[in-house]
Amino acid sequence: MNKRLEALLKFLAQDPEDTFTRYAIALEYISLKEYDEAIKFLESVIERDENYIAAYQQLGHIYAITDQKEKAIETYKKAIEICNIKGDKHAADNISKFLDELL
């Protein structure tokens, strides 16, 4: 385990509900190609904050690169829906590009 991941896990132990720390841990697991762990943390971010668009984007990406195309499509569509509700056209457009690559 790398030092950054260790530090983030310690932060999380101090504040288990911190969505940003959970997201940062997921990114560390992605960098280590430990996708199952990354998925767990991204799902926990979304569970705590269903509007955390970056978590959907990363989760969709993991699903896409791990040959879980239907889950990726579903995740990207949900992200775009949230972007549209929030009025975040830029993020919706970016995520739409990822979705288009899968369709």
C-alpha cells in the first residue's frame, strides 16, 4: 500500500462520512489498478452524495475498462441526468462523449 493511500485511510477512520476522502481513496485504488476496491469506494461516495458527478464519471470509466459496458452506460446516463438537473452543461457534455464511445 502506498503512503498516500495509507494517509487517506487514516483520514477516513477519523471521519468515516467524508465523501471527498472516499473519492480520493477511490482515485488511489484506480492508480493502483485495484478496480474492485475503487468501485466500492465510488459507490460509497454516491450512496452518501448522489450528486457527486465526478464519482459517477470515474465509476463509469472503471466499468468501461473492465468490460462492464452496460453498467458503464447506465452510470454515465445517471451522471448526465444529474448534470442536467444541476444545470452543469459542461460536465454533461464531457460525460456524453464517454457515453457516445460506448454506444
